[in-house]
Amino acid sequence: MRLLVTPVAQQQFNVTEDRKADMAQDAVSCFTCHTSGHTSGVFHLNPDNRPQDTRFRIDTVSLRGVNIQHFFGSKRTLRSLEDFSEVEAKTAYFDGDPVIALKKGASRFMREEIAAMAAIQNMIAFPPAPKLDISGHLNPDKATESELRGEQIFTASCSQCHPAPYYTDNLAHDLQAERFYDGRAEGLIKTFALRGIKDSPQYMHDGRCLTLEDTVEFFNLIQGLELTAQQKKDLVAFMRTL
Ligand code: HEC
Ligand code: HEC
């Protein structure tokens, strides 16, 4: 926990002239972005791609419930929490450039420290969801009519990729969103877990959907569902219980 809240030098926010942020900062910590193990809601540009206009915008994910995941990063590129913690420090912080890193005062975590950082992240829980039973489904005694209808629609249209109890299949899918715009394809994106989803707008890997209502419109289009206005409301009501 100490390592997660200890600021270290970072490429984008630092005291040198060539930084991305307006204001110089000595350093940032993991929890600067993953605020209290959750998220600041800020997005940044994927450091791995060049030129600039091919860079993905990526939303800062919440670390709540991160222990149930099988792979990490929206492009599902890393297999362990240890690797992700190390990569955040090395690659993401300095675009993998050791010379710039040195100039800006990079510090490296030791393997023992990485293991400890992963261990504590594995303890960050999803927020309480008092209307769900032990299998992650709604308890009919506690749920409203609308939430229960929403669960039914969700089970029919969404749960193949977002199954209970955590509402992720731990896979990545190509939603072929480029069918609806001119531009580069997005390819495989990880299915995000929907437990606790009401707490972490904006939504999707790049934060393109500002509200849960927007995500329902998105999937209505992507899947060609033709949902009615009432069904859309019910789906949102259900997702707010997760
Ligand atoms: C500048 C902001 C920022 C800082 C600082 C930061 N992260 Fe992240 N983190 C992100 C973003 C953005 C993502 C999403 C990456 C993606 O979608 O591919 C992310 C993703 C992650 C993930 C993957 C979670 C998942 O659901 O796949 C883990 C684990 C993580 N960060 C841990 C850390 C640790 C540990 C540190 C400190 C060493 C750290 N982060 C520092 C912004 C940050
Ligand atoms: C084919 C698999 C698939 C189906 C079916 C599906 N989803 Fe998703 N869902 C995904 C993937 C993949 C993402 C991440 C997409 C991205 O970030 O670009 C996602 C993202 C989301 C998000 C945003 C999560 C976040 O953390 O930002 C919400 C909310 C969501 N889905 C709700 C739904 C709803 C509601 C339905 C049914 C109407 C549905 N999904 C159907 C695969 C699916």
C-alpha cells in the first residue's frame, strides 16, 4: 500500500520542459490515477502507438475487484497483476525509453516490491451490491419491478459476454464498432466487469459513453437489438444494482 501511494517520477507529469501536463509536478503515485483503488475518471493517450493520431484514448480503470480478472489492460496484453504493476512503472510511465526515464528521475520497483503491490491490489473489493444474492443475481425480495425486467433483458442480450457473478467473461471481443463510423478499426477490447459499474463513468475503453444510458444505446446499435424506451430504462435500472 505504501508503494501504491508513494509518488514516483513520471514522463507526462514532471519538472522538465518536455512533459504532457501544463503544470510541473515532482511525481505521481498509482493512486493519483487509481484514486483510493478506484479511478480518477481521467483518460490518457495510449503510450505504445505512434504517430500521435493513431493513439488510442484510454480511460483510467477502477481497480475494484481486479482480482477476478484473468488479463489486464483494455487490449488484454498482460497476464498478471505483477506484470501490469511493473509495466505501469516502466513502460507507461516512460514510454519504455530508458534515456528519458533517467533524465526525468525514474525509479524502478524491485521484484519483491512488485509482488507486494500486486498482493494489495488483489484485496481491493468491488463495492457492496445489497440487492444481489450469492450467485450475483437479483434477490426478487429486494429488487423493483423495473430492475427485475432489466435483469431478464440483460440475461437475454448481454450476459453471454457479461455473465454473473462479476458480469465479465474474462475474454476480449471485436465489437466491429467501425461499422458505424469512418476510421480505423478498434479490434479486440476486453469485456469489462460490470460489478460496481454505476460508480465509474465515463464508460468503454476510451470513455466514449458518458452515462449508462449511452452504453445501452451503444449496444442497442452494435447488436441490432431494437430495444424499446422502457426496455432501455429497465436495463439501466438493473445495471445500477450491480
Ligand atoms: C497516469 C495515470 C495512471 C497511473 C499513474 C497509473 N495508472 Fe494504472 N492504469 C491507468 C490507465 C489509463 C489504465 C487502463 C489501461 C488500459 O485500458 O489498457 C490503467 C490500468 C491499470 C491496471 C489494469 C487493470 C485492468 O482492469 O485491466 C492495473 C492493474 C494498474 N493500472 C495498476 C497500476 C499501478 C500498480 C500503478 C502504479 C505503479 C498505476 N496503475 C499507475 C492509469 C494510470
Ligand atoms: C459480444 C460481447 C458483448 C455483448 C453481447 C455485450 N457486451 Fe458490453 N462490453 C463488451 C466489451 C468487449 C466491452 C468493452 C468495449 C470497449 O471498451 O470498447 C463492453 C463494455 C460494456 C460497458 C462499459 C464498461 C466499462 O467499464 O466502461 C457496459 C456498461 C456494457 N458493456 C453493457 C452491456 C449491455 C447493457 C449489453 C447488452 C445490451 C452488453 N454490454 C452486451 C462485450 C459485450
